[in-house]
Amino acid sequence: MLINEVENIVGLSKKSIRYYEENHLLNPKRKDNDYRYYDEDDIKKLKIIKFLRELDVPIKELQLLNENKLSLQDCLKDRIKKIENLKGNYEKVINICEEIVKQNDTYTNLDVEKYFQEINILNKRERFTMNSELPSKGKRIRGAILASFIFSFIFIFLLGIIIYFQITEAEKCPWPLFIFLIMILGLPVIAVTYNLILRIKEIVGGEEDEASKY
């Protein structure tokens, strides 16, 4: 079946399905027309992936499970341990909130210094737990810019060579052909720049992170 049908059966978006394919969790067959074709095994695997993601199993651990380098038992035991740690952190947060309520503090007279150190430690632990799976947005943006720069440099270099010889050589390329070549080589640079802007907006907007949850 095609991806549109899979989307309805499993309850995942096309973007999420392709995200799992990019992370080598799924390898659908391709038909002669190059369309992806998903069989019953792919459907079953997607349902398992979706279920485990609902349990907050990271992509890296799903990859290890898929490669038989990690057992499901060990994976879920690790999840239990991490959730228990988080539960302990939230219990401490509840205690702090209850103490503030008990003291009858107001917004303007809240003694922040009294609780700051403890809550700061908890926040650092929480951020590490939540963000350890994915690279930071800054790293992903830098990666996208670097890839776009390398690709664009090749075309800009070729453009420079053509323009240089057109200006310096006595026997010049016919101007219509010269303009045509400039347009052909310039279009990929424009396309890469446009896609880079879209990619940065996607990263900043968290769309990739959203897809990675499912």
C-alpha cells in the first residue's frame, strides 16, 4: 500500500513516517514508478514504533532495538528508571509549591533566593533529560547552513569561471548562450538559499522535533 493509506491506518503523518525512514527504522520497498510500497510488516513495525514513542523511547534506542543491539526488556527498564527520576524531581517541585502556598507568599514579595538553588538544579536535570536525544537547534541550523554553503560554492565557482573567461577572453561566448548558462547555474543557488530559509524556519519552529515525537 502507498503512504496515504498507511497514514490513515497507523495514524501518523507522512512527515513522521519519512522521519523514521530517514533514521533507518523502516525500509519500504519501491515500485517501478519509484513510489514507496508498504507491506504488512511495515505497518506492524510503524505501530510498534508509534507505541514506543508514546512511552518516550528515544530514536537512538529504537535504532538499537531495530538492529537487535538492545533488548526491549533493557530498554523499558531504562525508561522506568528515567521516569522515576523525573517523578522524584516533580515531587520536589510540588513540595516547593506547597511551601510557597503555605507561607502565603505573593507575586511581589516572593523570596526567590530561598528556592532558587534547588529549582535551578532541577531545571538543569530536566533540560538534560528532555534535550539529550536531539542536537540543539543551533547545531542543526549550522549544519544546514554549512551544507548549503558547500553546495552553493560549487555553482558560484563555476559561475565565476564562466564570467571571468567571458570578460577576459577575446573570443567570447555568444551573449544569449552566456546568459542562459548564468541562469542555469544561478537557479540552483537561488533554490538552495530558498530551501535553507525554509529549513531554518522549520528548525526554529520545532516542526522536526514535533515529527520526532511520533
